[in-house]
Amino acid sequence: MPIMDFDKEPERLYYSIGEIAEMFKVNTSLIRFWENEFEILQPKKNKKGNRLFTPEDLNNLKIIFHLVKERGYTLEGAKKKLAGNKNDIEIQMQLKDTLTRMKGFLTELKESL
């Protein structure tokens, strides 16, 4: 299962679809598909028609990725979960990230002893 590669909060105003796909280690076609499936994804488009994702879009993609790829939700199940309380999902994701970092730290500590 691919794991997202995020070490810090987004710094830029806009990200291209290629950059987003690389962050999530997925194809750009999956990002375009999710854009059509999930109403919360509304990237801006420039005059050429290229998608420009904001930090808010990136956060929404993190949530969708977490639900669909990591938790195994169907698209319909993820849509229903998002229609509920998005804040609960964000809290769960932060908790998971904190526990993962803590596990890595403890593993390093154990190996150094």
C-alpha cells in the first residue's frame, strides 16, 4: 500500500497535478478521477486548463486518500463519511500520524540501546 510522503505543512499557494500525484505516489488519472467523484475537490484551472491545487485541496486529498487507500472505504462509503464530520477524520489522521512517528522514535531508541 503506498504511503504519503509528507513531512511538513504545504508551503506553496498552488501545486500541479503531477506534483500532487507524486506526493501521494499515485497516477494523475486517479487524482482526476477523484476530482470528478468528490465535490470537495475543486482545483482551479489556468488558461491552458491545467489544474492548480490549493493547500485546502491538498488537505482534502489527504482525507480522501486516507479513507480510500489506507482505510479501504469504497468511494460511496468515503463520500458518506465526508458528508458526516470531516473534522473527526482529520483528528483520526493526526492521531495516526503522531502514533506512527512515536513508533519510529521508539524503534530507533530500541536499536540504539
